[in-house]
Amino acid sequence: MIELPEAIVLSHQMNEAIKGKRIKEVLAAGSPHKFAWFFGEPSEYGKLLRGCVLERTVAYGGRVEIETKSVDSLPPPVLHFGDGVVLRYYEAGEPLPAKHQLLITFDDDSALVGTIAMYGGLWAFPAGAMDDNFYYKAAKNAIAPLSEAFDYAYFQSLFDEKSLKLSAKAFLATEQRIPGLGNGVLHDILLNAKIHPKKKMNTLSDAQKRGVFDSMKSTLSAMTDCGGRDTERDLFGNSGGYKTKLSKNNKALVCPDCGGAVKKEAYMGGSVYFCDSCQEQ
């Protein structure tokens, strides 16, 4: 799943690999998927995008957006990808996957392919057409967690009577409080802060809250600097260089910090990993 580190990495790679390319053909919903979400009718994507030139790619939270330039369309179309989309770039002549939810071929015969395993949005629309969508607005307007503006004072402003009653997982990874911080990056952030994912935020000391903030900053920075997590792949199909501490890749379920047992439990519609020794509930 694309979360904040992967979105940043993908945006940098796309600015290097596909910026300036002109779209020749578009096939949307080529392989039907029950949980693939499109803007309007996917059959109209070709008409909207054909001939457009890709401009800059920007990361918003756990989303990736490509701006385009077109002589025929005002406002210009935008391509926007949600966190469940796997994006791959293929040079001309490279074999393409048999199944995909979005295939964009450029005039040099290279291609950008979007596929979905579980769910995801592959939206193409005139700029401004999604501005009333809550999640889109939240991602675009939020203060980026790795920016200087996201300081401890701003982090503290996220606390209110309702949010303080939430668990650490619910506070950090739900309701778009911190767009791009999801269940994937959550585990290492909380392990590094020595906070159990089920621990209520109103039980944390001031020092522990500061520790969560510092861990969020340092862990997300490390994940981004290393090219994303080793559980995910980049634009060229390479695994990220950040070795996750608590994830499906920790098959031994041993804490790399203390050597204690790591547990995996179902919680809030997903799985949580935690160290029994480092993260007391």
C-alpha cells in the first residue's frame, strides 16, 4: 500500500522518468475489479487524456498526483492515485502485465501501468473537479508530516477531547489527521516510541507524547530516505531499502530492539504488530 514514504519516492521517480511524455493511448478498467474506483466513466479516460503532456508529479499524504498540460482541455486533466494502487513504469519493448486497471501508453511506446490487489482509486479528471471530495481535500490541504510546519505545536493541536480518548493506532492512522500515515508505517513508529498501538492517548505522559512525535518524524524520514519500505515496491518494481522492524517481513516475530516476542493481533479492521517487552499496554 502506498503510504507517505512511498508516495514521496514515487513522485520523485515519476518526475525523473515520465515528466514531459505525451500520452498516446489510455485503457482504463481493462481488467474489471470490484474495488477499483474511477472518476466518472473509465471509458472516457482516453478522450480526456489522449495527447496530454505529463508535467510535475506531487505527493499528497499517501496519494500521488500527476499534473498535465493539454492544448485542448481547460482546465487541464489531472491523474490522481490512491493508496491501494501499484504503479509501474515500463520502457518500450518491456512485457506488460496481462491484467491491469489502468494502462497509459506514451508516444515513445513506454508505459505507466496501475494495478490493484485489494482496492484503490485511479482517478482522471479536469483540475478542480475533485475539490469537494473529503479525502482528496484532506490529503491536499493537510500540513505534510515531514515539513517544518508540522512541528510539535501543530501535533499538539491535533489533540482534543475526542482524539485523546483514542488508541495510539486510531489517533495516528484514522480520520485523515495525518494523511499518509497508515497502518503500514504505524508499527515501526510506535515501536521506536515504545508505545503499544492499543494504548489510549489520554494515558500518555507529556514525554511519551513528545516521543511519539519525534518517532513519527525520524521513522518517516528514514523510510523516505531509504526509498520506501521493504514491504513495498517502487516505480520500477524494486523493493524499498528501509528494513521494516514490525511487518509481514519479520517472519520470526522477534523484536529487533530487545529480542523479545513480537505479537500480531487483529485490531480495528486490520493487523497490529507489537513487542510484548518494549510496548507494554
